[in-house]
Amino acid sequence: MTPQQAEAPEADLIAELHEVLWITRPDADVDLIRHAYDVAAYWHHGQTRQSGDAYITHPVAVATILARLNADDPTLCTAMLHDTIDDTPCELAALSREFGTEIAAMVGEFTRLHRIRRRGRKAAQAMAAAVSRDTRVLAVSLADRLHNMRTLQFLPQATQLRKAREVLDFFVPAAQQLVAQQLRMDSVPSELETLASAALARNRYARAASGRLVATAATLLPAATRNRWREEWLGELQTLPTRKDRGSFAAHTALGMVRLALTLRRRPADRG
Amino acid sequence: MKYELRITGPVERVLSVLLADPAVPRYGLEISKQADLETGTLYPIMARLERARWVESRWEDPDVSITDGRPRRRYYQLTRDGAEQASRALQDLAQARHKRRSSLAAAQPGVIGVPL
């Protein structure tokens, strides 16, 4: 990196990645990963995220998420390069020359998965297909989505809702499947779920008084079930035609909250 | 007959709504309207019914809600066991009511009860 670039936020991110690797993967091929960064930075040069950050900050963040999970070198390189094919003029043949066939194939597989989703085909099928192939590519896909969810507030509301729902419907199950396969991603499914549910809870009426009332009251509920109820109520709230209806719904629902919390906190063994 | 949960008046109304057609899944707002219960009463009941496994709930297929342009709904439906227990509970309740009414009717006015 040139000295001018060292001031940029991506320099901090690269430094963080190095620190993480030092702990989780002391044997990592830092030069190779660094090379993947340079190639990705070259292709993404001039592109920005919705947040205004340089685009390259995203692949670095995704690689860092994976580095924390002890991902291997090809996975970390794939993370760095994951958007080069779809979002830049870079071609797989070039990646194959630079990084060899394994990494190029993984980036290709990631891109294929991504395009299937963009075409709107049943994404669950795509995820299932990925699980049967290279689980490392699915791990990159999950880390990509996790970072996108962490930075979701910069996207338009409709996109937020669609992405959040996608996450709950198949990214969380896919992540759980990876955990079941002992891929050391135990924290990923729960974080994805929390972020996605929070995004859904921030829907159109979540900021109106009625939505805030319901959301606040829901904090009384046990954490494990809170998001489900909040989404259910904010959804119902949204379908009510008038403000008065919504206010009344919110008030009554909030009144029932203590009783609901007590019901949910009672251990199932207490039944009968 | 002992049930896993107490059949209060509101619970009875929810069960009647669900039993009207146990094969049809219904969402919270719909049940609350049909049973004429406020949501603050309804949701704790739904949670109790669910814990007792009389009722199951699941999210609506997202494709449907996206096509309809609204948030997905949480649908509730009686389980097979729940439907059996619920209809038995409602029958028992109706019987008990009938018995009480006939015993009251048989009672002589003025014989029971305190003078005003």
C-alpha cells in the first residue's frame, strides 16, 4: 500500500485483519491474502458502499469475519475477491492466473450462487446446492450477508425488509446447518437472526408512536421469543387502516404484555 | 375432566373460532375480531394454547405476503390433539352449563337465596 492510502479507513481494516490472523491463523499465507486484497482493491477502485466508505472495506470486513472463524487461505482470498466478477470488469480467467484454479473456482461458485439469488429463483434451493458442494463458499456467502446486515441501515427501507426476510428464511437455517457440520460458525446464525429481526422491526410503523409502544412493550418478553412477537405485531399493525385502529391495537397489545411475558417465562414443565 | 389449561371465557371464545374449521390457519388479528377479544387478551391466550401444544403457529410463506404487498403473517392452527381436546372441553362446558340451568330452573323461588 502506498503511504497516501495508509490514511484511509481500509488501512485500519487491513491492520485489524492482520491482528485477527495473527491470533487465529498464525500459519496463514499473509502474502497471498495481501495479494488478494491488492487485486480486489484494484478492481473496486473508485466504487463506494451505500455508507460512503470505499467499496474495498466490505470484502476486507467479510474476510475478517471469516478469519475470526479460522477460515483457511483460499476462503479468505475468496472473501476478498467475492464481488470482483459481478461488480467489476474482472474475469475468472484472470483470477485463475493470479491465484490458481481452487480460488478461482470458489469465486466462480460464489458468483453463481449470488446470481441465482438475484434472478429470484428459490434461494433455499441454491443454498442447499451450495451446502452439497463447497461449504467454504457458503461460509463466504454467510459472512458477506452478515456484514451486509451489520451495515443495513444505509440501504433503502424496502431493500432492508427484503434482505432481512431472506436472512431469516434461509441464511439462518443455512448457517445453522454449517454449525451442525462443525464449521466453527456458532455465533453467525444468532447474529444474523438478531440483525434481521431488528431490521424487520424497524418497518414503516416501527417509528410511529404505536409501533414504538409495541416494540418497547415487547422488551418485557424473554429474549428468545421477543423478535417473533415483535415482527408479528408490527406486521399486523401495518395492515390496520387508520391511525386510531393502530393506536388501539398497540395499547391493547401492550396491556397484555405482562401476562404474555409471565406465560412465556413459565417453564414448559409447569404445564398441566 | 382435567385440561392442561384453564378454559376461561375468552379461551372458550378463541377455541370456538379455531374449531369452526380446524383446517383453516388464522392470524392473530383475524382471531381477535372473530372472537371479539382485544389483542391484549388474545395473544397471551395464543401463547398459552401454543405452550400446551393445542395450537401451532408458523410464518406465512413469504412469497404470498410479498405478492400481497404486506408483512408476512403469523398463522395459528389447532393441532390434531388440540382440536380433539378443545372440542371435548367445549362440550363439557356446554353440558355443565345446561346442568346448572336445569337445576336452577328446578329450584323453588324463595327457597334458596337470601331475602332481599
